[in-house]
Amino acid sequence: MTMVNPVLADVEVETGPAETGPAKAAKESMQFTEYLDRDEVLGGKFSTWVEFASDYVFRGESETNDGKIPSLKAAITWTHSSGIYLGYYAANNLFPGDDSEGNNPKINAIYGPYVGYATKDIAGTGINYNGMLFQYIYPGDSDSNYL
């Protein structure tokens, strides 16, 4: 937005957020999101997913202690044209436990890498296939980690 100073009518003053330091450098360089938006990166494409919900239910069990906290989940996936994909997933959680509020204080997040292969219409049969390995990592409670 440009404003004209009434005292100095011939002087224009720019208003808006100042772009200095890291903000200016980030604008001048290639942004990460611009990198992801490219048509192809290493023969594949990136996609992202974010979800905010009142509860996180997985296999019939609440991962947020029946909605005591809101759920936030996110993933970034790179998919090759051959059908191979890999990515990283993260979410918050709150399991029931034995602290004073009935929660498990050791586990408050889950994250992990995944890799898989998906194909559509196997040999013209109309059958789709998607197989995936996911590493569940619970920071604070390594006994709960599994593949």
C-alpha cells in the first residue's frame, strides 16, 4: 500500500511489513514450498497432508484419551511414477495412564518414516494394490516403538 504524506505531497511512503534479515533472505532464495511445487523432484512428486480434529481414533482406540486434547496430524510423501513412495508422518497423542489426570506422561507424540508401493488396475483386472511399511516411534517410551 502506498500512502501520500500531506505535508510532503511529492514523497511516497511505503507501508507494510518490513522485509529485513532472514525474511528478506528467504524471499530472495528458493523457498522449500516452491521446491515441493516443482513438477518433478528426482522423478517423483511431493504431496503434503495436514489434519486437525477433535479426536484421533486408530483401530477403534482413541489416541488422544477420548478427545481430552485436539488431534493434529501431518505427513509429507514423495511418490515416484513407478508407484514407490516414501514419507514421514507425525501426530500428537495422549494415552490413558496413571498420572494425576489419568494420562500416560511418557507418550505425547507419534512419528515415523514409511515406505510403500502402490499400483492401479493390475493387469487390466481393475484391482488396485497398496503395500506399506511404517515405523511407529513414540518418543519418551521406546518400549512402545514397532514396525
